Amino acid sequence: MNDQILNEISVLLKSHYHVINIETIDDDRAEAIAKEISDLIQIPFYIWSVHRGLFNYTERDVHPDTEDVFNLLSHISGSTSEGIYLLRGFKPFLDDIKVNTHLISLVDRLENDRSALFFTGKDAQLEDPLRSHVASIKLPLPSEDDFVVLLKQIYTDLKRKERIEINISKPDLDKLIMNLRGLTLFEAKKILTMIMVEDGTLTKDDIQVVIDSKKKLIEKEGLLEYYTAEESFGDIAALDGLKDWLKKRQIFVEKPDQAKKAGLIFPKGILLLGVPGTGKSLCAKAVSKEWGLPLLKMDPAKLYSKYIGETESKFNKAMEISEKMSPLILWIDEIEKAFASGGDADGGLSQRVIGSFLSWMQERKGDVFVIATANDVEKLPPEFLRKGRFDEIFFVDLPDYEARKSILDIHMKRREMALNLLNLERLAELTEGFSGAELEQVLIGALYSSFSNKTEITQEDIEEEIRSTYPLSQTFEHKIQTLREWAKTRTVSAN
Ligand SMILES: Nc1ncnc2c1ncn2[C@@H]1O[C@H](COP(=O)(O)OP(=O)(O)O)[C@@H](O)[C@H]1O
Ligand SMILES: [Mg+2]
């Protein structure tokens, strides 16, 4: 698994690099790699942390007084033998100019031997002159093969201590492994151990446990929710243009290799603009079900933090998680809320987050299909709507007569209403200007009335409910008209 990385590092060492930054947050994996390097070139392996100081991995002896960074560097400098050193939690010390100076002179001292220092950290921004002495190497996330190796290892270890049975078919095991995607080895190890130790077997049921554990890990970050969608295209009336567009792109999940061979690239995403209650959110959920991809929902309202700097790091972290877990659907509901400026106190924050988001849309790695929805274009920054950010911008208007009929039909069937006793055409005529959400509410309201009368729902119950409803389109007629005008030249109709 690590062959390629080991190769790259060997080349760096041969090119006389003595300080290597492994770009990862997975310290355990970095440790495993540094250890393999030391085995490969057969020199001792040391681990340092500020709590423990420096210790020899094989002999397990600690070198006294090396908790202090300067003592550590002097110790390595004065050592007469070669070594591979993994410095855990070292990156923050690099902000200290004196540490930098020490490190540079240590590098000079190591010139003619094979010793090397490893530290971990993402996006290490090193200043000159240290920068030219440090090689950075990106650690890709563990692959499914890595997880299989890990699983075997855990199984072998556990079996020595207790009885563990494997009772899972190959396809189910593959599914379980696939669901580990996006986790670090450390996280995966905890989950895999837990599912086996818990009841002494590995079974099909553990797939759900893996999914749930992963859900918890993702939601811990606060911005993303792992959403389980039940809705499919069959639950959406009308919006045929949008549904067709999406169906055509399903090839990327059904036959990804074929699509890539044909030179097609994974779709970036769509923006669904429109009147509230017209099925935009519903569509996002249905795509996940139809494509069989996980759905991560981002809540823009949670983005702004009162702690400076936290907003951006939260946002970046969320984007990173979604890349790591790809392929998936990233659903940003009511995206305009993410960019609502926090007023003057905002300090250009929303502008920076917009910048981050747009550049992420362009540069991201991994197959992440973004579905953003918005009700209010006026709050969306214009750069957002420029061509090329999203594959397409769809406008979702209020349902017309036919669409209203099929929305009513879908929701009546779902609630097992006696359709033969109801005049659907008349209901559709009476509800001009109603959104899908409002049509659904009308039916729910009528159901309540009929329950209280202990009777089967009647045409009159529903018509009464319609008469007492004031659709949003009445109150916001002007606003909706403006939105329509705006959308005419800039968007594609979802219908
Ligand atoms: N085209 C539609 N077909 C079926 N149901 C719809 C449709 N549009 C809206 N609805 C109903 O209204 C509910 C709310 O719609 P939603 O997708 O949340 O609207 P939006 O996100 O556009 O504001 C949906 O869950 C669904 O029950
Ligand atoms: Mg919505």
C-alpha cells in the first residue's frame, strides 16, 4: 500500500533531504511509514513528542531531557549514529525563528549521513530559509485495499485473545469496506475493532454500525449532516427537464470507468433557484437515492462562528471531508444564507468564504456533486452565478396546472386517499399560484378536518382548506415576478 510513498521518500533521502513533512492528519499512518523507511534503510527509529521526549522505538528507552525542543535538536545533532526521527506535534514549533535556525544547522550537520526528521501537518507554510530544506509529501487517504489489510491485521490480533467469527459474504464485506472510505486508518481501526469485539462476529449487520459510526464522526465537525434520503424521482412531480439532465449523468455512478474513458468528467454540480416550496430540496434528496451516493448536507446557517478564523477552518474542513468521502452528493441548502454578510463586523469574512467556495468548486479533487438551492437571488453574490461555476443553473417555478395535478396525485396516493371520490382537475384549477409544499399542506389540513369529523376525506374538505390558504405567491407576487424576469436570461427552466 505504501510502496509508492516509500519510493518517493527514498528518492528524497537520496537527494539529501533530511527534513520531510508528511502532509496528513493521520499521525499513526505517518508513523507507520517512517517506521517502514527505517526498516528499509536499516537505521534505528525514534519517536518524539513534547510529553515524552525522544525514545527509541525498538529498545523503548527514553532519552532524558529531550522534551525540550532545543535539547532534542542538540541531542540529534550530537548523536554519533544515524536515525529516522518522527517528531509528533512538532509543527507549531516551526513558528519559532530560533527553532528554525537550529534546525537549519542540524540539517547541515546531517549532510553526510542518512538520518532524517519527519513531521506531520497539513499545508505547512514554511518560511525561507527553512523552506528550501524541507520536502513535503502528500499522503493519500487510505484506499480500500489498505482497509482490507487493516481488517486482516485486527482480526489476527483479536483472534489471539478471543473467539472471533467472520460471517459475512464477499459482496457485503466489500460494502462494509467501501463505507470506511474517507476515514483515517486510526478511525477505521477503532470502528473495525469495535464491531468485532462487541459480539464476537463480523456480520452483514455491521455495515449499518460502520455507517452510523461514520455519521457520528462527520457530524462531530458541526457543519455537515449525513443525510439518509428516502425520496426518489418518482416522488417528484413535473420538473422533467431537471430530472432528465440528472438521469443522463447517472452514467458516472453506474459506469464511471466508461464515462471517464469517453473523456467525460464528473459533473461539478447544479444550482436550483426558485420559489420556496417548489421541490428544490426534495430534488437534492432524490438524487442521492437515485444515484446511490451518500448525501452530505451542509447547513450554511451554522457556518458563521463568533470565533474569528473558525468559520473558514470549519468550512475548509467540511470541504475536505466531502472530498475524502467522495463520490458523494454535497447538498448546500439555501446557500444564500452562507453568504449573508454579517454586517460591518464581518470583516470581509463572507467575501473570503465565497472565495474559498468558488476556488474549491474549481480545484477540488474527488467526485463531489454539489447541489445548491437558493430562494433569494438578490442575496447571492454575482460571481456565483457566472458561467462555469456550476454545470447548470435551473430555475424552479411554481407548478402549472398539469404539475399541480400530479403533485396532488402523488401526495394523495401516499396518504391513501380515495382518488375516485375526488375531482383532481377541479382542485388543480382552484390552486393556481400554490407551491408544491402548499398543495401538500392543503391535503394535510383537510385530512385533519376529516379525522376530527371521523369521516372519509371529501372534496369539500379539501376545497375548504384551499379557500382558507393564502399562498406565498400572493403575498410576494412582485418578488416572484422579479425573480422570473431575472431567471429568464440566466437560467434553464427545470420543467
Ligand atoms: N414537484 C413536487 N412534487 C412533489 N412534491 C413536491 C413538489 N414540490 C414540492 N413538493 C412537496 O413540498 C415539500 C417541500 O418542498 P421542498 O423541496 O422543501 O421545497 P424547496 O426546497 O423548493 O423550498 C416536499 O417535501 C414535497 O412534499
Ligand atoms: Mg428547501
